[in-house]
Amino acid sequence: MKLATYSTSDDPSPGVGLVRNDEIVSLAANGIEGDMMSLLAGGVDNDAISSATAGKTGLPLSSVILQAPIPLPGKILAIGLNYSDHIEETGSKTPEFQMWFNKQRNCANGPYADINLPVVSDKLDYEAELCLVISKRCKHVPVDRAHEVIGGYFCGNDVSVRDWQIRVPTFQIGKSFDTHGPMGPWLVTPDEVGNPHNLDIRCTVNGEERQSSNTKHLIFDCFDAIAHLSQSFTLDVGDVLFMGTPSGVGIAMKPRSFMKAGDVVRVEIEKLGYIENTVVPEDGATVID
């Protein structure tokens, strides 16, 4: 099933709804309380949700504001150099070990919200990625049990400020600007996705195809990632993993092609839907609250 975090113009507080065709049915209005984090922590009960929402009408999807499935994750972790064609286009060597970095959770952004073109850089790039969310607190998870701790999958764009990313050994700041982690449009539960490692993934900018691949080309797959990370530290409910991007990023094009104000970038993944974001100039005003 597809579960979305959403709000309305009348009620800005986020709720969770079941996406069914072109409508969204509130879970709270049908006796299932809590946000997406608490829903994951309690275990998503597909049968209970289906029973509670059977025959119930909802709101048109077009009338609500979809937010990131997990609006403020505890951790956002992203893996680099995880598709062979992307490694080739960057001139890098295939990593012997998984290469992870943090995206600060403040970068989390809605599936159709605007992306900031930073005041401090014009080197703004896109990276279409498969995302997953952890649903059980876990440590030392073997590969063959990693599927047990995945709550669902969704699309992500690992938006990158390239000059800030590459001028220091760690990627964290260049990957963590506000608004630079759009996700969604909803969480799709594992039973509906089936095999996460055979999904077409695509990115367009202003309708022009830039990336086209399939998650079967991941070097380290979703289960490898969980097994590896959980050897080091505990993964918590609501943690989000970005699983890497295929070839076609702007920095590797000849000539390089970075996103500009007004550009519309779309990431779509088979079975998961799509996210689409417009680039807008950042408001550079000082904020001290």
C-alpha cells in the first residue's frame, strides 16, 4: 500500500493517509492515530488499515499538500559511487567498501516543494535515488534478515552543491543545504514493491532525460547497506537511506550542466511514483530566531 504524510490548506498539521487511486483517505479519521514515525514503530498493519478504510471516501490528491513521508528523519544517510556507470563517468575507482556520508535532516523536503538555488553557489546538481526507511531499531543485522527492518521505499533526489561537496574530503555540507533532500511522493510498503533491486529509475530536467537506469545495477544493494551500517551503529525507526545515483549527473556532462532558477527536475521510479521540484533562488536574508 501507499502511505503519505500530508496536510491541507485548512489544517497545516501533518497527518497520514492511504493513497488509493486519485484520493487520500485519512487514517486518523478512521481510528488509526499517529504520524508516520509512530505508525512504522508500531508495525504497519496492512490488514487493519485496509479494513478501517474500506468503503471510506477521501480527499482528492490534488487538494492536499504532500510532504516528505518522514518529514524530519532522525538520520539521513547516503551512499556514494554505487552504480558502475556513475563511477565510470566520474573517473573514480570502484570502491572496495561502502562509502557513506550524512545529509543533515534539515534538508528533508516535500515531493513537490521548491529546491533552493543557494546564494553561495551556482553548481547545483541532481541525483535520482531509491530511498528506504527503517522501521525497526536494529544493530548487527545479517544480510538475509535486512528486509525485516525496511518499512517502505520512495523516490529521492540527493541534490548536491558540487563546489561545496568536492572542496573538502567529506561531502556532508555540500549534500545538506536546506531543501536539498526532496522525498516521496509517498511510502510504498515492501509487499507492494516486491524486489527493490529491479526497478527502473529515471531523472529529467525540463523534460529532457538525464538519467535512466535500473536498481539491479546497484553495486551494494539495500540489504547490503543495512548489514554494513548496522555493524557500526544502531539504525533507528525513521532513519532514511539514499541508495546512490546512476550516470547522467550534470557535473559529468560535457559541457557541465548545473540546474538554474526555473528548472524543473523530476525523479521517477517504477512502482514508487515520481517527485518533481522547481529550482528557485534562495532568500539570503539573515534568520535568527
